Amino acid sequence: MPLTPASLHPNRKQPNPRCLPLTCLLFGLLLFSMWSGCRADYISEQQQEIPSGIWTYADSITLSFSVEDTSRLYRLEGLVTHSDEYGYQNLYVDIHTNYPSGKRSQQPLSIDLADNSGRWYGNCRGGACRINIDLQPKVKFDETGTYRLVFHQYMRKESISGIENIGIRLAYAEE
């Protein structure tokens, strides 16, 4: 007599093969709803790839977003994707903000990419690490219109390799 699940456990009820696709579908819908429920609703998301992963002083990255409601609180996040072979613990950037009215401001920023023992922050997979940075966790914008952020690498070297992508995300912040 061949060994089958039914012969090993004669008293166990065997699953109906017609119900298996329905079970998989319901399980997939459950996973999707859990994933989409944890995702933030971003008003704007923009990213720019750095060609060949080499960022020089001369190269700037310009990203923009629009604000239509000045009464709301917003959350502005930065995104950095780097190679797991990136040679530094942090990344220094200089951020120039161009406001809709033409006003400008400048802010240097040190972004920690790894802890003191060299373990990368963020999510690392397939040779690349991605980290989210709270640039402005709760901010009210005074002007409606388009804001432009211009990122310059501000390291002590003319060019750095291993930075693959810079991005920003804008979402409503919880009041």
C-alpha cells in the first residue's frame, strides 16, 4: 500500500482541492491590506539617480514639491540609497531651499549612514542600503507653490562613490 497523507492519518479530514485557490486569494488579500495599511500616504515623492554612483562637487541634485495648504502640518523626509561598499559612516550634504517667493536658504546636514561599529542603518538588500531621514518631522510652510531643494555633496573629497540615489517625500504630519 503506498504511503499518502490519507493513509498516514486516516482520521484527519483532507483539504478540498477546490478551496485551496480561494484560501490563497484570501491570504494574499490579507497580506496586501496589512502592507497598504502600514504605508504612509505621500503627497509627493521624487528621487534622482546619481550616474555610476559617483557624486562630485559639481553635480547637484534638484528635487521639488508643491504645497497648496499652509494651514496643515507636513512631514518632509529625505531618502538616501547607497552601496554597501560606501566608504564612510556618514554623508555631508549642503541643502539649498528655493521658496515659491524666490527667497533662498542654505543648511548643511550630516546624515549618519552607519553606527560606530560600521553596521548600516536603514534597509540593506542586494548590495544597496536605503535610509529615510526626517528632514522636517513637523513643519508648516508659509507659502503656497513649488519648493525646490538642491542637494550638493559636502564631503572632503571632490568625488565620492557609492551614493546611488537621493530623494524626498512629503506627507501630512499628525497634528
